[in-house]
Amino acid sequence: MVMSQWFLYIARARTGRYYVGITTEPDRRIQDHNKGKGSRMAVNQGPFTLAYVSPPLADQSTARKREMEVKSWTRAKKKKLIKGEIEWAQTFLA
């Protein structure tokens, strides 16, 4: 059985808001959002552009944990991650 790699992604809506999600195929997921499949936010505030993709994550469970954490961040912290002002690995050090 082939294990899929999971990614956390941050999409930017036309309104400038950020959407955080997880997927095995970030580019395809953005296309799905822009076709109205998935989040209500995409329908109301789309189209989305892909602003950030994490390094591959171990599994869906790890990706979901990171998603919940990043969703709790301030907009400013998400923006720093997108701009490369903070490193992915540094954001999750205990």
C-alpha cells in the first residue's frame, strides 16, 4: 500500500483572508475550492490562490494537528510563515 504525503496549505481569498487546510494534493485542492467544492469560505470569498505549502507531513493525523495549531495563529504569524520570515520547523518546537 502506497502512503500519501500530507501537506498543510494556506490559501489566500480574493478578500485577502487566509484559509488553512490539509490535503495530499495542494494544487488540486485549490482547484476544487475554486470550483465550489469544499469549504463555504471558498464559495463566499473565493477564488483562492495558493499562498503556502508545508513540507510533507508524516500522516493525516499529524497534518490535522498542525492545521488546528496554525488555524489558532494570528493573521500576522500566518503572514510571516507565508513570507518565509519564520521557519516551518521552528514553529512547532516544544
